[in-house]
Amino acid sequence: MYDLPENKEKFKKLQGNLKDLLHNEKDLGEGDLDILVVPSFSIDQEVGSNVLGFLHYEERLLFSLIRLRNPRTRLIYVTAQPLPNIVIDYYLELLSGIPFGHARERLLMLYLYDNSLKPLTQKILERPRLMARIKSTLRPGKSYMVCYNSTALEAELSLALDIPLLGCDPDLLYWGSKSGSREIFHDCKIPHPAGSLQVKNVPDLVEQIKKLQEQKPSLERMVIKLNEGVSGEGNAILSLDPDDNKDTDWQKSLENLKFQAVSESWNHFARKIEELGAIVEEYIEGSLKRSPSVQGYISPNGEVEIVSTHDQILGGPDGQVYLGCTFPADQSYREQLRDHGLKIGQALAAKGAIERFGVDFVAVWSQQKQQWDLYAVEINLRKGGTTHPFMTLQLLTNGKYDNSNGLFYSPYGQEKYYFSTDNLCKPQYGGMLPTDLMDIIAKHRVHFDSGLLEGTVFHLMGALSEFGKLGLTCIGNSHQQAQEIYAQIESILDQETSSEPHHGALYSPVSWYVR
């Protein structure tokens, strides 16, 4: 077990091998290496199941197949359920200049045929024959593992396979929790909402609510966040009455929380507070708000680099649920995001964290100061919703991010932008198979153009049939072009799946965000 002191020491030694294995390659796999991809969402599965089509989110890391553009890289990709060959072929055909058969020979797809609500990594650990097969395939001294997030499960798998994990030491995961984030923001003197650190029961939560109300008597709303959550689904809004005081029956008020997860209830939420912990913080009000984020990379050598910024697209009852993003973030606060992100990344690196991290902010327009005020709200010490679209752009175009201005340039010097969502979701799309989507892509010629380096890359195709849900990243030479490409795709899908105009969209990303 990872928790044993001798195993923790062995894990640290394995991670130390990454310095020689990867050098400055920033997880791109540019060498004679074997990469094991375990896209496990190793989080509380009850919380994760609030996300529509949660089990299909293993497909978000399929951009990793693009790493096979290097003719010496071999890749093993493990999923709980089989993926259609047509989906695998779709990604391999994005590899410009690499013969399809050559890439296919260097890819091993492994399926567990297990749709239970357990983390994928746990499912792998429960299958010794599969473990033996993986271990026999990986070359000693030339292999490493990547995952969605790094927990004790991933560390245990790393130890069992005797390969390093390109991910944060599980002992440091607190710094990516809601409470740990607030501590980092405080230490780095980054503006952030007033609020509490972690509480583990409802009475303590009530005490922190009272303290926050005393500190901020004019508050209209508070946000209660489970310490572990995905895409904002673990958040709840507490509306305040001007007459609320120390005699208020807060227990009754909490029972009327406005949950961001549609299926959530107070009894279940209260139980999760005891299991996972929670924080309470002020809800940042504003007539004009945005939700920017910054992404960074901490190398195995401890070097910190900012790799992207985004404006996130949020939905749900109170704009707490992640739906998609645009790249890059608005120019007016892009530099400030970079500077805050660098300071936070350096604090994380000093604690020993490595690999990717993201920091979410709330931006509120100040009419008086004529500027955007930024408030840091959360650190994600893992890959996130903004990781796969940016990595897709980077790997497909072989371009570069310019940290001085926050723009991305193709090898020919062309600025590149994108509009990405995990949540193009409409009832009429339900029942559509990946093969049907491929027919539509071919018919309307809306695949990614590797010559022009623009177009659409699709993901979450496995969620279409059951949930009518699809992900896509639309790449263009401007924000406007990227949004126009998205609008074209949505129009085509509507046309192909309905004989009449459809007005029942669960989400419509074009209307979420207007630059």
C-alpha cells in the first residue's frame, strides 16, 4: 500500500527518474519512450456521477494519441469500456505526416469491460493479469505514466508497475483542495473571496457562516463548496436575508441550499461534508463578471512556466458549473493572470508539486476604477477542462505559446484561437452513434484541416448515444472565426438530427459568452 513509509520513499525515488527521462519536454513525449495513459477520474465517485456522462470523460485524454506523431513513441491507453475503432482511427488520422499503420502499431488499447462507479485506477489494480500484461509491455527505464489526477491509487499503480508517475505526489493534494487553495492565495497575497478553511461537520459550517456574515454583513449570498468536486458540481449557494442574525435557524436555511448539481439533496450533501470536508466563502457579486483561468506547468526539476490562459464558460443555476472555455483570455487581464499564476506555481513548486496546475478566478468589472478586479477562487492540482483543448492545439499545430503576450502562434507565425466545450448537449442528439457523427463530419467536410491548421476536433463521442452530449474544440485564426466554426457545427448537427428547428438545447455555448 502507498501509505507505508517505505513505499512513499520508493515512490519519491521513482518520480526522481522523471528529471532524466523527460528533461524539458513538458509532457509531450518527444522521445524513445513508452507512455501509459490512465485517464482515471480518481475522485469521490458520487460527486463525479453528478456530471452528465461522467464515465465517458475518460475519452478527454484521447488527445494523448497525438503524441504518436513522434515515430519512436509507444503508447498504452486504458479505459473501463471499449472505444469504437472508428474513434481511435479518427485521432490517429490527425497525425499529419505519420503513416496511419505506423502509428497504430505503436498504440495498445486495453479495455476492462467494467462500467462500475469505481476509479479506473482501482479497477486496474484489481486485475493482476492485466497488470502483468502492462508491466511486460513497458520498457524499463524508458516508461512513465500520465493520468487525469494523482492520488494514492495512481501512486500504488506506479509502484506496482515500477514506473514513474508524471503527477503530483498524493501527499501534496491538499494544496489543490478548496481549503488548501485558500491557504496558498493567502500566503501569496493573491486577492480572493473572504471565507473559511476546511470544516468537517454541519455545526462547524454554521459557525463559519456566522463568522463570515459578521465579517461581511452586506453579503447577499455565500458559496458552500465540498473540498473535492468536479466542474463546480460540488457547490451550493446560500442566499441571505437582510434580517438574518445570530438567532437565525441556519440548519433550516442550509436545508434550502441551491445546489449546482441537479440531483443533489441536503441530506446527501451534509454527509459529503463529513466525508470530504467543505468551505464557505463569499459569493462575488457584480453586474459584469467573467471567469478567467490560468494554466501552468511545473517541471520535474521544479521550474514553473505559464502555458495558457482562458476565459471559462460557466452555467448551472448560479454560474458555478464548468461548460467550456475560449483561448486566450481577454487581453485586459491576461498579463495579471500570468503574474498571479506564476506566483502560485512557485509556491506549489516549493512544496514539491510537479506537472500541470490551473487556477480559476472571478473577474468583476469596476466602473469606478475602469478595470477588471480579479479574485482567485480555486487551484486545480491536476489536468482540467482547459487542459485537453490546449494540448490538442499544441500537438496538432506544433506551434508555440508566447508567454510575453499570452498568444499562441503556428510554426508559420499565424495567431491561433479556439472555442471549446464538453457540453454541446441536446435531447435530439441522443441515439447518435460515433459512426453517425463520422458520416456527418465527412458529408459536410468539417474535420480539422491539417494544412490550414483550423477546424474542429471532436471528443466525448461515446456520450452521444446515451446522453446526447458531445465535446469539441474549434480552432481558428481569431476568436470570431473559432466561434463561427462552432456555430456552423451546431447548425449542421441540428439540421442532421431534426426535421424542424430545435429550441430545446440544454446548453448553447455560443450564447454563453460574447467577447
